[in-house]
Amino acid sequence: MTAERVNPPALSPPTGFSHAVVATGTRVVFLAGQTALDTDGKVTGDTLPAQFERALANLLTALRATGGTPADLARVTVYATDVADYRAHAAELGRLWHRLAGRDYPAMAVVEVVRLWDERALVELDGFAVLP
């Protein structure tokens, strides 16, 4: 896949996302929402950063199972039960992203939700990728 990240100068500089991604490839992979579930189906981690790390790792595990890599991500949506908490940990979450997914960001949005499927879950990530 080729991914052109477009960040127009007429928009504020992006931090932790790209304004637009033009993805060219032959296969589109839709990734289901992933929370911080372990292999036994239990939510791990008591903090948003700990849960974000596991949820992102789970999303990337699903992506890699399709033959994709983090560079193939075109779009990710983050659902957080507390956006203020998410913003307070933004720098740490960015470091986690860099370690697990690299320096390139897909188009992203963060949406606050009342709750997620599992009551212990603080964050969920879903998205799609375009593979060569």
C-alpha cells in the first residue's frame, strides 16, 4: 500500500493524527473494535494508558493476522469513556503509539462515549487498513 498523509497548511498542525490519508492498494481490511482484553476475555490494566497499550496491541495483532502492518492503517477511531483523561495522557499515549505502531499516524478521531461493552473498559480502538 502507498499512503499519502495530507496535512493542509490551512488547518491547524496535527498532533497524533493526520488530517487525511490517501491510501492506494488492492485490499481493504476492516478492524473490529479492540479493548484491553487478554486471551481469556478479561480487561487488563487499571489506567487509560495501560488499557490503550493493550487495545492498540490487540488491534495490531488483528491487522498483522491479515498480512498488514501499522503503516497500512488508513483510519483509526478511538472511543474513550473520559476524553479529559485521554488528553491528560496524550503525550504518554503518543509514546505508546510510536513504540507499537511507528511514527506515521492514520486519519484519527477520538470520541467520548458513556461506556463500552465491557464496563471495565476505558478505551476501544477500531479502524481500517489498505493492503497492497
